[in-house]
Amino acid sequence: MSNPVERPVIKILTLFPDMVRSVLETSIPGRAQRQGQVDYQVVDIRDFAVDKHRTVDDTAYGGGAGMIMMAPPVVEAVESCRVRDDATVILTTPQGEVFDEELTLELVEDLQVKGELVLICGHYKGVDERARDLVVNREISIGDFVLSGGELPALVIADALVRRLEGVLHNEDSANNDSFTELRGGGLDCQWYTKPPAYRGLEVPEVLLSGHHAKIEQWRLEQAAGRTRDRRPDLLPDEQDDTS
């Protein structure tokens, strides 16, 4: 395996570059770029339209409601920014594999090794299938629902990846015990508290004020397991059949 690159680049292809840039400039994604841990390249797909009206969509062959993003602008936008032939090029679509923590870690490693990750933000009814055939090698969904465009899913993916890059968070243990992480057994995180110790009749659990770190960690593990069982039992490991 190649050595990780020093400054990987996340490339987002979109019809709304200002929307994407404004998010990437704020909070942890913005800080990561300012610290030199990641860079972003936002590509306006309309720059690759072939007419003066910068048209990137048209009606569907065979009829039907909705407009379809044309293949040429999408394909040429990818080819303009992709450096490696084996770069991972992701189309955000409800038809893709569902984004989760395991996939996050896989894409983080891919980004660090290859140095680039390309995200295509679809729009309208969909994207001409030939764009998928020619330049897309992975499709990802952030859930079983439909949005107006792929900008928000692309930003969700970028944010999840960036916070997992080494050195981005001041305390990496914070990410390692979030919901869905290995420390939480793939389940939900526990509840958390800060000052004041009492507020409107509600008090911080006594164990958290005890200073006994082993007991505190045990309490957190138990609470996380309980929350997972109550709220997301689908995340619990399958029970083994002792009779087999």
C-alpha cells in the first residue's frame, strides 16, 4: 500500500458551487483546510455546458416527468479535475449503498492513499446513465429518502471523512467513542452532561461527579448499550443460537 499523502483533496462537482463552498469554509471542515490537513476543489458543472445558456439538463428519452442531467457536462467535469485514473468517483444517489461508519473509514483510507476523492452532486430527476458508465465507480446514499440535489449528501460525506483525518479533531478520542464506532460496539453513544451540575430540577448523575474513571466508563458503556437496545435494536449483534 502506498504511503498516505500529506494533503488529500476532496473534489465536489455541483450546479451550486457557492452553496458547497459556504459549508466547507465553516466549522471543522473549514478548520481542517486552514490547518493544511485537507483541501477542497469545487467544480461548477455548468462550466462544461456546450451552449451559451449553460444548459446541463434535458427531457428524458421515452418521455416521463422530470429533467435529466446530461452526460457530457458531468463526464467532462470529472475528467477536468480527476488526477488518477483509479480515483474513487462517487455519485450521490438514493440508489447507492447506504453511508455508514464502516464506509466512512474505508473512504478515509482511500482518500489518504490516493490523495483525491471525487463527489458528483446529482440534480433534477436523475443523471444520464452514460455518465455512470463512463466515470462513476461508486454510488452512495445517505438514507432512504429523496432530496432536491446531491449537494447535502456530498457535504455530509465530506464532513464525516474530514473529521476522521488524523489531527483534525483536537482530541481524537472524541471521534473514537461516538455513535456507531467500535468502542460503542457499533451502537449508539451514551448521554453526556456539562456544567451546571443541576438545572431546573435535573441533576447530573452522581457517578459522573465521583472522579472514579473506571466506574464512569462502565456507566457510559451500560448507558450506551441501553440506548441502543431501546432506540436502535437493529444495531445490536445477532444473538447466537446456543443449540447449534
